[in-house]
Amino acid sequence: MNEVLRQEKKYLITEADGQKLCGLLSRVMTEDPHNGPLGYRIRSLYFDTPDERDYYDKIEGILLRRKIRLRIYEPGASSAKLEIKQKEGQYQKKRSMSVKREDAECLIAGDYSVLQKYREPFAAECYGLLHGFCYRPKTVVEYRRKAYIAKENKIRVTIDHQIIATESCWDLFSPKLNMYPVLDPFNAVLEVKYNGFLLSYIKSLVNSIDRSETTVSKYCLARGAGLGFRL
């Protein structure tokens, strides 16, 4: 089980802002080794309760909240990351463990008993939450990410774009998911993550795009249209 505790700030920026910032960050930070010309792909399947508890906790700004998801980087992956991301005041805590592809497919189908064969206490916690609160798959979100790293204070700056989603199919490993945009393709989401404090020269570069901090959530973007239609 892997655990990360850090502060996280988000900004809604334009695609032009993102390209400009990539040029600036690449001069002073290390590029993620997976970065390509358009970044690398991330695809996540999110679970939520029958009453959409996690979605509304985020919308209403509840200080203690969580998201549970399965994450892969390519449809042909042989495993997935099972993650719980928790908001605790100004900090974000993310815990994750790797599960086999066939076990991830069981989780998507609602069979959480496969977690009982993993010895990590985190697996038992996930089993208790998923089973006890009747979590079910809600949406699959995919996007392209460019990431930049500084070893000091474990700083990581990411720019996510081409954000698409589906609420009609939960086959996380499908190479041909029918997905639709949930954010204007000329916009992107900037995330700045760090422990302790943000180094001043990186802070200056981030501030150069002159955007206000926001609470934008890719999960909420994906769910907003469908839930709004139901209301």
C-alpha cells in the first residue's frame, strides 16, 4: 500500500496557459518520464453510494470527504490501482494498492469479496467501505496529463486536458469506450501538489498565468451533466 499526504491546489486554465506553463516548468523542473508530446493517458473508474454521497460532499465543500476509484494508464493493463483519496482540511491523503485485472473487473461487477484475499489492511478497509455503504460504479473519466517534478518537498505540477467521460459503460479496460467531453477542449486543469511549502520560483511561474484557485473536480465534471438531468 502506498500513501501520500500533501497539499493540493487546483486552477482552471486555458489550453494556451497550459502550453505556456509547460515551456516555463520544463526549464526548472524534471519532466515526468511518461510525458509525451500530449502527455500520458489516465483513465479512472469512480465509485459512489446510491445517494451520491461523495459527489455531494464535494459539491457542498465538506471538509472530510473521500473518493474511491480504480485507475489504469492503458486499456491493456494487467492490473489497476485501487485508490482512496481523502480530503482532510487543507491536506489531501491518497492511499492506493495494486489489484489484478481480473479482480478489478470483479470490483466493477460489484463483487468486493476478491479484496479479502489481499493481506494489506487497506484492502480490508476498502472492502468494508465498498460493501458497507453499497458503493457502485458511477463513471469512467479519461484525460491526458503532463507532469513536472521537483524533489524538494515532493512538488508535482500537473496539467490535465482532453477530459472525457462516460456514465453509460463501466468497462474500464475497453479500448473503445464511447466517451464525451466534460470540459471545454480549450481549457485544462492545473494541479499543484506539495509537502510543507511551495518553492518560491515555482510559485512565481504558477502565478504568472494569473488564475484564481478553484475546487474543480474531474469526477464532478463527469457526474454533473447526468445528475443535473435527473434533477
